[in-house]
Amino acid sequence: MRTGLDEQLRRWRVAEEAGDDDRADEAFRAIFRLVPRRAPRPGFAERALLAAGIAGAAAPELLVTWWARGLVGLALLMSGLAALTLSPASSFGTAVSWVAGGMTAGAEGVTRLVEWIERGVFAWRLLSVLGRATALAVATPGVAAVVAANALLAFASFAALKRLLSSPEEVV
């Protein structure tokens, strides 16, 4: 193969030096037809992106996950069944009940999800109100003085307890 490559390279150089552009172009194309195609090993792109710190930067496409594909498939199935019910034929009565049942189940599921989220939002709202009330109470001078006195008393108690426990002789 190397001799064929050398021969094509020689033909290209001769054609270039002679100024024959058509023969030079054909010889140049022939050289690259002889050059073996090389491809990176499998996983090269992933490793390069990971090394560059870009691997997790791209947002996943919508239909990459199995559950998103399942939801789209279910939506298409429901749409198809709903389209079948538009036909005047009487044999599609069962399809109507399937579509209605599916829509009812989906609506109930969404309703329960919204109720669950609403309960969570209510709990956070309650905690927020309690936190604001506590902050307002602690911000008053009298309560701040009591909190500071409590902190000093706790520090003094801790120091006394440490002194008592580290004493080599027994204190009664």
C-alpha cells in the first residue's frame, strides 16, 4: 500500500509542477482514497467531554428518559382512541368508555398531586410565618436582652461544669 501511496504522491507533484490542475486534482483525490480512514476509539467523545468538564453541562432532551417516552406514547394512544370515537359507527362505544376512564384516572392523579403539593406549600408558608414572628419577637430589646442573658448563663454553667469535672479532687 505504501508504494501505491508513494506513486500517487509522485504523480500529484509532477502534475502540480507541470501546472496541470485537472491531473493534479485527480492525483490528489487518489492519494486520499489510499489513505486509511481512522476513527477514534469508542467512548472518546464522552471521555473528552468529561475531561473538559462539559459532560454534564448539556440539558437532556425531553424524550431521552423512558418515562417521558411512555407519557408521550400514552398521550398518542389516548388521542388515537379519542379520534376513533368521533366516528359515527356504534362499535366504538367501548373506546369512548376507555377514553373517559383514562381521562378520569389521569384527572384524579393530577388532582391528588396538586393537593399534595398544596399541603407542602401550606406547611412551608406556616413555617415562614412562624419564623417571621420569632424574628420580630427577638428583634425587640427586652427579648434580645433575655436571650443574651440566657446565653451568658449557659456559658457560665458550661464553664463551671467543666471545672467541676476536671477537678482532680472530689468536691462535695
